[in-house]
Amino acid sequence: MPYVTSHGVQLYFEEAGSGEPILFIHEFADDLRSWELQMSYFSRRYRCIAYNARGYPPSDIPEKQQEYSQNLATDDIANVLKGLGLKKAHVVGLSMGSFAALHFGIRYPEMAFSITVAGTGYGALSENHEQLQQEARTRADLLENEGFGENGGTYALTPPRLTFKKKDPRGWLAFAKRLSEHSALGSAQTLRGVQAQRPGFAEMEKDLKKFAVPLLLIAGDEDDPSLEATLFLKKTVPSAALWVFPKTGHSMNLEEPDLFNKALQDFISAVSANRWEIRDLRNQSNKML
């Protein structure tokens, strides 16, 4: 199996195609297999890479909580690229992966052609940051004691997943099965070390206002926990643009793959053609007339 090493942890990856590289980073409830529809589509023109985060087999599953953090998740992106001999890539993240991608754009801007942040913002605003921390710790304890259960248990049926289940029952069932195969320990420590401790957007606002890497934000309009936070990023990051998918929940790359692929292709094409512009400050006026 192919691996790269980051801070002593082996990370399993897969790749396909050739050309300008695109790196895909999965969400908490899934793994690199969730990007199959994107890998198949984009590998016709690009070198596509996806990897499993630490704690997600066949990547290593460190036992200690201190071996999981937002900074380590961000370093893992850089080390995957370095391990593959790549200086830059288009970086695409969903949910947990989108937080890592956003931090990557702040800490390693020289290594990113562009950043795509999809389904981001859970617990990132000040009014719900403490709630996220508490829920992450509670869920971690539950996972460590009981695991995910058959078909991903209750986690696969959280409200932002219901549109996916109704729209594409077969696709949702494949997602839920992958979730049930995850390591309870790895997922629990990810919740404790990453989600429960990552900074909120208020703490990041100074860096976000200076963010210069081309940024595409994607949100589903049925994914309530991410909508306001994504809008905050749109208003704060000068290089950002926002695409909202109608009647779509959290896992929009699975739920609406054609729409997702079009949005990402248009974005990457614009960046590659040097036609992605920083927002005109005149657009931030509150004047209506």
C-alpha cells in the first residue's frame, strides 16, 4: 500500500491521472473513498490525490489524543504533498477536511494554487463554538464505548444527511457502510483533538482578512450548521466566492456530484487562467441606492 509519513504517522493515499495536482481531503464521517466520483472525473485532466487522515485505517491510528490536532491535520496536507514531491496543488476539503484546507491556505499559502472549502463552519462562530466542543467530547466518549454501529448508527442520520438519504438512498447507504468501518478510537481521538479544540473563526479573523489564495466556498442550503459560518467567510476573505447548492445537505460532493464537479472545474479553470480576482472593496458598501 502507498503511504507518506507526517510527524511519524503513516498516511495512506491513492492517486490517479496526470497534470496539475488536485488534493482531496475528506470529512469526519467519511474517508478517501468519498472522493471517487471526483477522482474519476478530474483524473482525466489532472493528477488527483486523496488520502486518509490520521486515525482512519489503513492510515495509522495514534492512540494518544495529543497526536490529533488542527495544526497536525494542516501539517499532514503539506507533508502529503512534500512526500509526493509536489510543490503546489489545488486543495479541496469537505467539512473537517475544509477546516484543514482553510488553515493550510493560511499557514502554507505558497503551496496552494487554490483552496476549495465545502460544508465548512460547524461550531466555528462564537455563538455555537462551545456547543460544538461539548458535543464533540460527548460523541467521542460514546464512540469509544459503543463504536458507530451498523450502517453508521445515529451519526449517519444527523439532520444535514437526510436530504442525501431521501435523494439517493443507495449512495447514502454506501456512505453509511463506510462510516461503520471506521476506527472508533481514531474517530474519538479526532473529535477530542481536532473538533473540540480547533479555533473558531473569530480567533482566525485577522488571518482570514489577509487570506490571498483563491478560495471557493460551497454550501448546501439544507446544511444549516454551515450556512452562516460560510457566509461569514465570504464576507471576511477577500479572495472568496460562494456557491450554494439548492435542496442539498452536507455531503454535497456525493449528493450532487455533477454540480460539485462543475463548480470545482469552473473554479480551477479560472485560477489556472489567472482570472480569479480579489474582491473589489466597493462591493462591501451597505448602500442600496
